[in-house]
Amino acid sequence: MAKILLVEDDIETLDAVADALELQNHVVEKVIDGNEAADRLKFYFYDLVVLDWGLPGRSGIDICQEYRGRGGKTPVLMLTGRKEFDDRVHGLDAGADDYLPKPFNMAELIARTRALLRRPAGLVADVLSVQDVVLDLKTKKVTRAGVEIPLLAKELAVLEFLMRHCDQVFSVTDLLEKVWHSESDSTEIAVRQTITRLRKKLDADSRDPIVKTIKGLGYKIDKDK
């Protein structure tokens, strides 16, 4: 699961790409205006940006250059109808990590997003395994000690995030920012309630809690017991 900012002013393309990314279990925020995209990159965290070159308000090139100029590190996949070699070089020089000309095959776009997400944190593993908990990302199936545990979508998303970042402590605010939609009405109470439900389900038949509370700091999952 990754949090992705998708910026595209063609509504048909926007919706098609968003649907494809959401099928990969990603949280996708859709934006059609360049100025709004630039503002979101100032205030919100994303694991990946899929950015169209030609946008109303501001171009994708300008957005990318400004973002990199502020020290932004999130991978950027540039989409564009421009196919000339010089345009591709210009896009990469502006700070894009990859460049996909339109029209494109959706399978190729998904493969490129996987490759970009793989770079910092190994986000594309199909199966995550920590201690005796196994999460199959393709089937959305979770087991503990071989016993299947049904989870709701947000419980699954929190578990996946913590499993991908073993031994790291995340506050309630961190989880709200990284797992929930940026414009969601959800609050810190919703995060705590999700953690509580997740614990009840995962720890029902075990004496060892998988999600640990670090007093005054937040939550984490240890890689080893």
C-alpha cells in the first residue's frame, strides 16, 4: 500500500489510472489542477507522484522543479503526450524519475509505479511476513500462526504499513498522515479505534501482542519477538 498523488486534467485518464492503482491496494488522491497539486506537495506526504506535463494553472515541469528545489524526495512519474527525445530529457532534468508517453498501456504504468516504489522501501513484495503474521497483498488474506483473520480495509492498510516499517515507531498523527486520505474527515480517534480493532483480531488467540504501544510515542511492530 502506498499513498499516491495523481495529477491529470483529462478526467477519463484520471479515473482509469486511479482505478488501476487502487486495484493495487494504493490510496490515490486525484487532482486536475497544477496549482492545487503544487500546494498538496507542500503540505502532505506521498510515496509517489504521477504527474501530467500539461496542466491548467501550472505545468507538471514547473511543479516538479519547484518540488525538487525544496528538497522533495518522493519519486515522480511524468505522463505526457510529448514524445520527442528532447522533451523526455527536459522532463528528467526537471526532476522526474521516470517518463511515460501517452497513450500508454495500463500494465506498463503499473509496472513503472512498482519499480519506483521499490526503490526506497521494497513496497512491491506480494507477501509480507513478520513474526507469525503473514499478509498476502494479492488476496488481502491475513493469517497468524496459520489461522486466517478477516480484516476491514483500513485495518489491513494500517497492518501493512506497520509491517513494511518494522521496528519503527509511528505516532497517531504519523499514521493519520501516511495511511488515511489527506482530505479525509478522519481524526486521531479513528486511528486509535482502528488500532484497537486490529489488536483484538490479531491477538485474540495469542498472549503476544503484534502491535505494540510505545508509551508517549506511538505504535510499532517488532520484526522479531
